[in-house]
Amino acid sequence: MSGSRARWQRRWLVPVVILVGAALALFVTFYTLDHAVTGGGAATAPESALERFVKFDPDRIQDGVSALAGMIAAVLGIVITVVSIIVQLSADRYTGVAQMFLRDRTNLAVVAYYVVACVCGVWLSMSVQKDFVPRALVLTIMAATSFGLVLMVPYFSYVFWFLEPANIIDRIRVQAVRVVKATAHARTEDRCAMLQAPTLSAMEELTDITSNSISGKDKIIASRAVDSLRDLCLDYLSIKSKAPPVWFLIGEGIAKNPDFVAMDPDSLRDLESQRTWVEWKILRQYLGIYNEALTSMRDITYLIAIDSRYIGEAAGGRGDRALIELVFRFMNSYLRATLNARDVRTAYNVLNQYRLLVESMLRQGYGDMVLQGIRYMQYYGQTGYNMNLTFVAESVAYDVSALCHLAHEIGAGVQGEMLAQFLELDQPLRDKSQEKGLLGVRKAQVKLATYYLAVGDEAKAQLIAGDMREEPAQRLAVIRDQLERVTSKDFWEITDRGSNFEYMPPEQRAQMDTFFGWLGVDKGRDYMRPTTEEPTAPTGAAEGGS
């Protein structure tokens, strides 16, 4: 409340006080000077300056009264003209702006003020008679006209603020949240159906703003709109439990929406039974934006992955398993679209958010969801491997390795199953171009094995060694050599992850002799491996940034 009061004072009160004060001070100063010195007639008019001012002459005031009526009408015309132009320009870019503007109480109040003052001015012009001057009314209309002139400055400032894209986005979200909150008191199907339509409309308006911003290369506004969809979803989750059962049915007001019309009837029934049509629609909007931004504005795709993760984490905190599964499905769709576009950098960043989402599930105790997430990551890693996008497989390997590391640290009950899935990630080579990817996967497995050894869990390290026992000694020697070359935790370029995939702390590096000893690969021994190997500190970092 204090913030709203401060904004009101800064936007309205301060400019009005300054302008009125300046005008009043200037008028009083010179009128008083004229009354006392330069105006003349002091000997025959001993009254004070104020008395002289309000002593209107009926024969001479007619022109002034008519000017008052014309002045306020002219101000009204200026206001309507300027505002109409500004609103039209915004409406061409953002849908629904005109209706939003006309529903705003401040805009309605200002326009109503000018209309009322104008009408009163017209009536005043006909009320002055030869022997009668309505002094109170004249002074009132003078004050109203003066205030109307002063009001133009803060009002135009308000209009420009109102139509700023960021404020339009926030206003759409706030209105949608207000509508959603009203569902807590809606108990009839008709009332819920009436509230569903504006909620859906708000989502699509935010999507339109994002799409227009992407087309115009306006990253700031596009990011703001994407975040507003996330905030809308999180606000909705906070009140979802209070909504009546009829709210979760797809009513007539939204059933004809193209996204719902195109769905299989069984899928629609699933949305109703799982109570996820709102979240599904928001994530569906994200998927459309993601596909649009994939080739033109990568930063938006990263932001969508981040915000989707936030929604999944919030769902986990509220025990909404259906929504967690839905978030996984959309994250999978992001990865599928990315692989189809062969965009390695975006896949690298989306996988980072995927890992963080699975980490959150792990900490929240959703063991089955963790295993499901790792299966999905493994699938897309192998898909990338088969598409010769080997760095995708490497990224998945290091991400799953980090998840197994975390599971061991917190004592998760699904450690064994996670490790078993991790050891299924490596695949036989189909051609030499996949060698780098296989090396990356195996290095991630070695890194995890050295962690197990460092913390005294030799059994799990032996499982990894057993999985690698059939690898050629030459390949194992290359893996060891490349891991030993990496001594810096930070990669020499800026990456979103900020860390070097292959870096191992000293306590893990100290276990390499033990682990490779199990595999019969001794340090320094010549295994006839190529001498032209280059250091690959995260092996695909350069590829990921290409």
C-alpha cells in the first residue's frame, strides 16, 4: 500500500502541486503589483486585491465566461486526440489494449472530469444575466478549467506509463490472477465457464505479445511476457486447491479453443481428471513460443526451459504429481524440437535445466519421478548420439553423473537404479565420428567412479569398472590422459553452466590409479594411442557454442 501511495504522489500529486503552485504564485504576485501600483483606480477602489478580483462586472464578464467554456472544450479535444493516437499505435502491436484502456478507472475518471467540466462551462455561459453574476459558479469553473489544463501533464505521463509494454504485460497477468481467484467462490458450472474464458484469453494475449516481440527482436519484452506466463501459473497453483471441481472441467467458453479442439477426446478427459487444463495451456503456449524462438532468439528458449523448471519445482512442492509429469512431457518436447533443429547449444542449456528439475525431484523425495526423468534424458542423449550430435550425449552423461553424485550424498533410495540407468548410456560406435561422444560418456562414468572410491563406496565403483572392462586399452588410456590434463575447475570460455565437465577435485584424481588399475591401464604405459590428441576440457564446449 505504501508503494502505491508513493507512486500516486510521484505521478499525480507532485506535478499538480508544482504546476498549480507556480501558476498561482506568478498570478498573485503580478496581480497584487497591479492592484497596488500599476493598475490604477486605487483612490476610487479601496477594496483589497481579492475583493477586486471577485467583483465581477456583469456587462464585461460575458466574454470571459464564454472563453472558459471554449477553453475546457478545447482541452478535452486535445486530450482525446493525443490519447487516441497513442492507444491506436499500441493496439496495432498488442491485442486488447483498447479495451484494457477503456476499462481502466483512472482513464475513465479523467475523461469524465473533462466532460463534466465542459458541460458545466456551457451552462455557465448561459447563466450570466445583466443584474446577476453567479460568482461561486464562475470561480468553480475557473478552478476546474485551470486544473484541467494542469492535469494534462501528469495524465499524459500516466498514459505513456499505462501503455508501456512491460506494464501491459503485468496488467494482463494481474487481471488473469484476479479472475482465477474468483473461482474460489464460483460454485456453479455456468459461473466457472464464464471465468475460464478470460483466463484463457490472458494466456493467449501474453503469447501474442511474446510472438510480436520475437518478430521485432525485442528480447526484453519477450522475456517479460514469458516470465508473466510463469508467474500466472505459480499464482494459480497457490489457489488451485480452493477451486471447485467444476472449474477443472473444460467448459463451453474454452472447449472451442483450437488447442483443445485438436486434442483427442481421451486426452481432454485426462486433463479434466488430472485437473491440469490451465497448466497444460500455459505450457502449450510455451511450446509454441519455443518453436518460434528456436531459430531466431535462443535466449527465449533458455528462459522457457528455466520457467518450465520453476513450474515443475512448484508442482513438486505441492505434491501435484500430474503436473510434474506434464512438465516432463513438455521438457521432452523442447528437446525433441531442439534435436530436430540440430541446435547443440540450445540442447546443452535445456539439458542443464532438465538436470536441475530432476535434482529438485530428488531432493523432494520423488524417486520414481527421478528415474523417469533420467530415462527421458538418456533417451534424448542416445538420440543425439545416433544423429551424430555427440555432445548432446556427453552433456547427458555428465548431467546424469552429477545426479548420481547428489543421490549418493543425500542417501536417496534409488541410487542403485540411477546408476544402472547411467551405465546404459554408452552405445557401440557406428562410425569414427562417434568416437568423441563415446569418450565423453565414458569419462563421465570414470568421474563418478572416482567419486565413489573417494567416499569409500567401492562396490558402486566396481560396477562401473565392470561395465567398462570390455573397452579397448587404447581408448581407456586416452580417457585417462584427457582427464588428467584437466586441472582447472572453470572452462576457459564463458558457459551457462560455468564449470568444466571433466574437472575432478584432488581427492577424486587420487583414485584414478586404483580405478584404471582394475582395468589394467597403467599410467605412463604406451598403448599405441595417437599422439595428436588435444585437451578437451568440457569436450563439447566449443561445439556447444557453435
